[in-house]
Amino acid sequence: MVPSLARSFTAPVVTLIEYAEGLGLSYRTLRLIVGGVFKMSFPVMKGNAYSLIHTPSLLFGMGTTQTSERRANPNSEYLQQIPQHLRSYEECVAYAPNQVYIGNLHPEFLNTVAKPMWQKENLLANASRDGKYGGIMPEAEFLGMIKIVDSFDLVMLETSFMAEVSEKLAEHPLINANDLKRLGKSYSMAEVEEQINTMHAEPLCLGSRLVGCVKRAHEYDASLTAHVMAENYIAKASATLVFKDLLAKSALKAEEVDYIIECSEEACGDMNQRGGGNFAKSIGEMVGAVNATGVDMRGFCAGPAHSLITASALVKAGIYKNVVVVAGGCTAKLGMNGRDHVKKDMPLLEDCLGAFAFHIGENDGINPVIRTDIVGRHLIGSGSAPQAVMQALVLDPLLRAGMTITDIERYAAELQNPEITVPAGAGDVPTANYKMIAALAVMKKMLDRTEVATFGETHGMPGFAPTQGHIPSGVPYIGHARDAMLAGELKNTMIIGKGSLFLARLTNLFDGVSFVIEVNDGKVESEKGINKEEVRGMIAEAMRDFAKSLTK
């Protein structure tokens, strides 16, 4: 069955196949020519938010590298050296990549900053914790956030610390009276210590100061231990924070949200349904999204891209009008490359939890459209060689859309901050991706070999995101791209999410998806539909543009 040209037509119904036959063209050729006709029903990126939380104490207490070291060698030299390699909150805020993440600086600004950017003389003067897209929250305030999202009284905060954090949170613009009520009662230090010493509670500290704990949720359920509950509450709290940022920095109201997709790398459930969920609805509850339902989606580092494609499809299909894709941070990744950073006498730069949120809605004729017809997929049979991955994620979807690799102005793949990854031996990941894309373009005669060296500068950007797995995978650039498109400075971008499925030990397969976001042409599908004459005019216009492209 041939699809109709638009979602709702007035009689007579017009299909692409009928036009193709009349013009003597194949259906595929005509579909490529009139791809722009479909833009009117594409969903749009209506808002975005990005938050960071500075958590050096959680790095020391809960990061997997540190907890593994503590189990194997509790008196190790590495653990003893960590306190001397932790940044202050002020240093974290003044670090240029963090300012890019929250929207105060553009990624290309990083090319102008002296390296290494973490050295004190290269930190930014007068940097603000508040950004265009979100903010950087201090650890003390965030520990209070963990209590705010606690629905089962598992988080215990010590009395003096509760008084301090309540005062700080009362001044925070995102925290309301209902949030403050959820802080509840405080506990004596003796009560906190008893839970830790006798009931295996997870300590919550600020440096060397014990300020609270997270209790276990079940006596012997491995999915509800105190450590797992702390991980899950931290993911929920950071996602709640960035969702609040999204609502504060956009026109979206909480009660207008229809559906929430949560795409972090944590999994919540009990021993009978480990990973059953649902982070999404628990986060929605915290922000007052009373008319929303939702679900968790997982795909390792590719999870956000999978989730944004799914959200776009739901909106395009008319199932939901306003979908929010949200993810909190991952404590396991804190200090992941810490050993290498300490060996090189540098600060532990993986001291921040990352979080993001996106609002996908119906086409308003203004915001950038998400091209649901240009989606790359790493298939089960694609293979895991770098060339095969880029073929599936970049070249194949562009060829299907009648485009070349150089038609995409900016690519955003794995945007890890190279100051974190290079000292650990992983190299400059974004630059490596741009080189692979450029090499593929040369092979397909879409790019001259002499332009490979500059491809990353012209079609990419420096990495600036924390190494939180799902956080850096393409999506940190969406906010910057959206701003540039609204300002008429960017035509399109391809967001690439890649994931390592082999980490679960169920398959050796790789994973990845990609999609294109482009500037809105201002045409919006009307409720009455499009008649045959309108379609004929649009196709004629599209064919003229197509003919011009052949003469270039």
C-alpha cells in the first residue's frame, strides 16, 4: 500500500505513486525530490535543558573505580591521593567545558582557551553557576535534592546539615514550597551512624564530614541494597533538577506534558523484575507532570538518540503532543579514569553528574524540525568495524535522502571532553569520529583528500561533555544547534548515538542510531489538510530546486 503524501487530505486523495506515474519517474526518485513537502508534519525541538552537579564526595564514595579499589585494597595509595586531586566548586564552575555544557559559551570557544583548560591560570574569570540551558549545582544542595525525591523515607540527613541545606535550597529558584516540605525530619548523628554500622546504609558525605545516609529498601534483595537505592535516587534527583530547568527555561508547562521517556544508564526494580522501571513517571511526579505517563528506555550510550527518535515518532504519529526526553547522572562513572588523572598529577575531572532534558512537540513553524525520514541504524548485520558503523549511521541515511556527507553542516557524535579521555589513553574521541566520517566521504568521492584534516573544524566541534556514558553521546550539541538554527546561523546537524551492547555480556554486537535536525521552513500543516492543487504546486517547487541542484 502506497502512503498518502500528507497525513490528512481533502478529496481527491493524492499519492506519490500517482504523481510518479504521471511524471514518468520512479516512486523513489519522486520521494527524494519532494522530501521537503513532508516537513510540515515533522515534530520539532521546542526546548532543551542541561544541568551539572559537582559531586567530588560522591566520586570518592560511589564511583565504580573507587569502590572497586576500596574492596580490593582499602589502604591503596590511589585512594589516599584522591583528596589532593579534587577540584573546588569554584574551579568546577570556572572550567570552560562546563560553561559550554550549560550554554554560556559555544563549543568553538574552547579552541581559543589555553590548554590544559583545567590549570588554574586557564580557568575563566567571573564564570556563573547559572547558564542559558541550566546550572551547576553544588554537592551540598544536591544531597538535599536526594532527600526531596525520596518517596519511601530511605534518605536520612543529619540535623545540623538539614538546617544548612534547607536554608540554601529555600533560595534556589527551582525549589518550591512543596519541595521543601519533602525534606521532612532530620536525624541525630548517632541515628545515622547506627544505620551505617549495623544496617549497611550508604554514607552521604561532604568531604570528611558525614551528613547522612541512604538506607536499604529490603533486607536481602540485591536490587534494593542501600548502594543501589542511592544510585537510583541520585539519578532521579539529577533528572528532576534538569526537568525543572526545562520548565523554567521554556514555555512548556508541567501539566502540558503527555509522555516522558527517561534514558539514563541506571535500572530500577526489585529482585523479581530487576530493571522494570519506572524512572520516568517518578520524575514526572516530582515536577508536577500530572497528565503524563512514561517509560524508561535503555541503550547504553545510544539510549538518548533512540529515545529522541521514539519521541519524535510518537509526536509525528499524533499519539502525544508534548514529549519530554530526560536523563539524570550516573554515579558509577564518577572518577572512572581517576587512576590515570592522579598518575598525571591532574585534577579528577570526572567530578560532575550530567543531566539533560528535551521537549519534542508538534510543528510550530519556528523551532528546528526533527527529520524522522533521515534516520541511521546500525543493523544487526552491519558489522562492528569503524567503517561499517559510519556507513550505517551516516552515509546510508543520507543517501536514502538524496544527500551527501558534506550536506550536513555539523556532526555531533561522542562529545567527550578530550582533557578527560586523552590522559587515560582513549584519545580525542570527537576528533576520531570526524576523521572516520571524512575518510568515508573521501572513499565515496564526496570530499577531497586534502580536506580531511580540516573536516572536524568545518563540520564538527570540540568535545566538552562529562564522560557519563549516555550524557556525551551527541545530544549535548542539540541546545547549541537549536539556537544557531533559530538565529539563521545553521542549516542542519546530525546527532549520532553509539552504544556498546557487549558490556552486558549478552552479545558482542555494537549499536547506534542517528537522526537529522534542520531549520524550520515555516510551513505548518493545517487542520483542513492539503488539496490537490497545493500538492501540485509544492511538487513543482521541489522539482525546480532539484533541477537547480543538478546543475551545480
